[in-house]
Amino acid sequence: MRSRTYVIVTTAAFLANACTQFPVIEDRVSEDVRDAPYMDLVPIETLRAGMPEDQLTDTDATAVEARIARLRARAARLSGAVVDTQTRARMTQGVN
């Protein structure tokens, strides 16, 4: 009997959500944006032509390598034991 009640409640909830009104998006867009013409489609090569070729300089590469080294060192520190041996020994004794 419980499974039947579950099915009925689930179906009722689904049907209630199915009848929900969607928000009106057109009211949120200004008229000048709504009436604006569509953009022209252009080949990707045209878009890439305006970008600089090399965006990574030698100093940027050195900074990235230094950051990689710092992150690896941090990961090595985090991979150790979280609780030191003295604290672990006290924890095993319990609370008095």
C-alpha cells in the first residue's frame, strides 16, 4: 500500500510542476537589444587574425614553472600524516 501512495504522490507532484508557467523572458530584454540585427557569421581565421601570436613570454613561462614547483611542494606536504604520533598516542588513550 505504501508503494501505491508513493506513486500517487510522485505523480501528483510531477503533474503540478508540469503546469508551471515559464517566466516571460521577453520582458527582461530591452527593445533596442530585441530589435538589433543578428551578427554576421565570419570564419574563425578572421577572428584569430586579430589575436597576437605569442601571448606567453619567457617571464610568464618562468612564473608558471615556479608555481608548478610550489604546488608540487604543497602537495607533498599535504600527503603526509595529518596527526602527529604524540597526539595520536593521546587520542588512543581516550578522554578522562
